Amino acid sequence: MRNDHYVVESLELHLFFGRIMKEHALFIRGLLDPCEAELINTADESAMEFAELLHQCNSAQDQTLTEKSLEKTVKLRDFKAAGAKGIQQCRIRSVILPLLADHVLREANHYIRLLRY
């Protein structure tokens, strides 16, 4: 019974944060200036990767789901960190407030801590 509870909580964690990370990638994409094509492509790629992870959650018997989630979240976190730094230094054209950039970065770091626990 305890193992079933762990599996349910694990899937709920992956579904919740997978959706959040996908949404972050999509709204970062939407707030970037159109001239930031490379960053837009990276955001699109991250959104697609998290959409795939969410699909895997829905059919989850995959023991590597946590490893894949950790790998993709670290990659997205690094993108968010570089973006936050670029926004703060006025090197990235966007309408993203520095506080929002920091917020999405902190959420990725929180999910990474949960995955490593």
C-alpha cells in the first residue's frame, strides 16, 4: 500500500511540475522580442520536451521518468538562468520583468530539488 502511495505522489509531482515547466517555456517564448529567434527556438524545444514528458506521465510505467524530468528541467533551468541574467543586463530584448525571470528560475530550482530528493 505504501508503494502505491509513493507512485501516485510521484506521478502527481511529475504532472504538476511538468505542466508548469511547459507553461514557463511557452510564456517566456511569448514575451521575447521577435528578433530573439534563437531563444524563441530554445523555448519552443523545451515546451515540446515537457509535452512529451507529460505524455509519458500519462502512460507511466517508465522507471526513467524522474531521470528524464531531471535532465530536461536542468536544461530548462540553465536556459532560464541565462535568460534572467541577459534580461538583468539588458542584453535580451523582451517584455519579461526581471522579477518574473527570477521567479520562473526559482520554480525550476525547486523542482530540481524535489527530483533529487
